[in-house]
Amino acid sequence: MSEIGDELRKVADEWDVTPLYALADRIDAEMAELPRGKDGRPILAGETVYGEDGRAWHVRGVTIGEKSIAHPEHVIRATSDAEQLRYLKPEWLTHECPDSWSRIADELDEWRFEHMRDLEADGLNDMSLFADRIRRLAKERGHEHE
């Protein structure tokens, strides 16, 4: 059952409006559940989602049902920043940008510019958070160094 159907049933109960039950049943029968990404959240047209490689994809559309006989599981139509069109599996995508060397470097630069004045006082303590992330990422990708 859908949230809309449930709300209509509550109103039907509260106000004793019997035709709303049939409407709620019809809504439930005709609504399709949106595909969910790796993070469990539904993927909607207009969103930016991220692949396992950290690449951003801009969702142009979501196909409900079979897109093609050859690849019915590829239901997310998305473009990259370079306008490259792809049909992707929802389980490949997430709403949270995965950690990457590039992301850490960008955040480090942003942090450094925001806290230039404080760096002399206690910058090294705050910088350790970035260092921990870099070490974890390096270990996961087999680039651990001593």
C-alpha cells in the first residue's frame, strides 16, 4: 500500500466516505515503486547520484518496467558532467558522494581557505581528521604505506 492510499483510507474512516476506499485501492494498484539506490533511497529524475567510482550522474529519467529486452535492469537514464548518456542499474548508485582522493583534496583546500587565520593556533589537530580518512582510503585501495 502507498502512503497516499493509507491517507485516503484514514479520511474515509474519519468522515465515513466509502468511495474513498475504492479510490485508495486504485491508487495502490496503479502506483509503481521507484527503484532504490545502494543507499536504499528512491532515485528521482532531476537528482544527482554517484557511481561506485565517485562519478556524478544527473538523473534524466527513471524507466518503470522493461527498458529493453537485453537489459531490463538498467532503468536509470542519466548523464555525466560531460553529457555522456548512460542507462544504469539503481544498485550501482548512491545519493552520497563516495570518498575519493579528489574529494578529500577539495575539502582540505576549502577548509584551509576558511581557517587560514586559525592554522597557526591549532590547525594540526583539525588536519588529523583528513589524515585519518586518507590513510583509511589508501589501506582500502591497497596503497598503504608505512
